[in-house]
Amino acid sequence: MHFTRNDSFKFLLYTTLFLLLFVGYNIASSPYFETTFDSASITNQEMPVSEIIPVQPIKTPEQKIIRRNIPKSPLIITFNPDYITISNDIIDRLKEVIHSPYFESKVTPLNLLLDSEKQEPRGQVIGNKLILSTSISNDSEQLKVFIHELGHIVDIFYLKKGIFADPSDVFYTISWESFNTKKKGQKITDFVSGYALSNKYEDFAESFIFYIFHNEDFQKRAKQNDILQRKYNFFQSYVFEKNIFVGTSFEKNTLSNYNWDTTKIQIDTNKYLYYIK
């Protein structure tokens, strides 16, 4: 078969179009376009995000304008409404997590909105902004909802996405064919919670906090379940150094075999915060 210059041109054109379509498909099917990331909830709703007030230029006596060269903060906290009553203990607790050596490099820079008007969902990630309800009265639940949402931040931003490769795919493909289509043969016991069965991103976030707060139980389940073992190994290999959180147990009571939402499992927050210091 003889290829003419016209044939070569067509081949190059079709190859280029194929690559453009392939890249476009990967972008369109990325987390940015597939979903927002919420804590376990019956309803889904997005709340308006308060804007951060821009830094104003400084005027010298000669009226020359000099712009401040301020380094980017690893953590920016805003509030909705702008003036709310919130315990300093809550803010200090969240800061301890963010500035922990186990998390800071993985989840910052972070824009955190503390919302006193939000009831459901309790936590939400939209883009690179994390919205957390301050109406959660239980310290344990609020901390776990916060770290569940940080799991989404780790998934989407820390595990760098390339055009042809996504480290999170190593986790997704254990149980998922697509965003919310599970592989054949998957069982409830292949997931750490009921909410983890919602879609591949919630499976990641629920497994993330289960690894952090209930590592000892995760290990025990993994020894009896190859799917859970592969999920456990993923976090040990891709997210945390091999000894971080391994064998730890922060729950107050013995875990049930099945839980719908891991954020509802009560933990000893003081014991956890002491560990991550």
C-alpha cells in the first residue's frame, strides 16, 4: 500500500483530533465536572461563599502606590455571616489539624469557610474551598466531618492529576467502573461504610478517615478482605508514610461491623490531637 502526502496529512489530522477528544474527555470526567463533595447527607445544597477582602495598596507621603508583597497564607479562614460567635477552641482545633506535619503539605493552601447558617450538608468542598458547618454541636463529629472533606482535598489536589495518569485511579479501580458504577461482585463488606458506596470519591474520603481514626480496625478487616487490603495499602503507599497512623485507635467504643457514616463514630478528640502534634 502506497501512502500519499494527502494520506499522511489525513492521518496526522485524525490523530490530533483523537488526542484532543481524549484529553477533553479526561478533563470533563475529572472531579471538577462530575460532582461537588459533601459529607453524608440526605440533601445537597450549595451556600454562597463569602469573599475575602483584597489587600489595599499603601500610599506613601509622596502618594506613590506600593503593593505589599505578602506571602500566600497556607490557611485562610472566612465566616458566614461575617460576624458570628464561635468558640476559639473550634478554630484552634481545626488549625492544629491543618498545621500538623501529617496534613499541612497535603491540604494547603486551603480556603476554609466556617458557616453558622449551614445545616446540610455538614461539610462540602467546592473547587479548592472547604465549607464547614459550625452548627455541629459534637466536637468529635465536627472534627471528623472536617477531615472527611480534607480527604477530598487530598484526592483532588494533593494526588496530582496528569493528562494520562491520576494516582487516585489506583484507588478508584479497586471497586469502581466509573464515578458511581461499582464493579461486579462488590459487597457491602468491601467498603468501610454505607456512605462509601455512594461513589468513588466518597469511597476515597470515607476510607481516608477510617485509615486515620480507626486504623487498627481497618487492618483487622483488611486481613479478611482482599478489597479492603488493597484500599488500606493505597493510603499507606500513596498518602501517608508507612508508619503514620498504623495500628492507632481513637474510637471511644468498640466499632460495629457496619456503619453508615464514619463521622458519626465517636472518637477521643484529645487523644487524636495529642497524636498529631
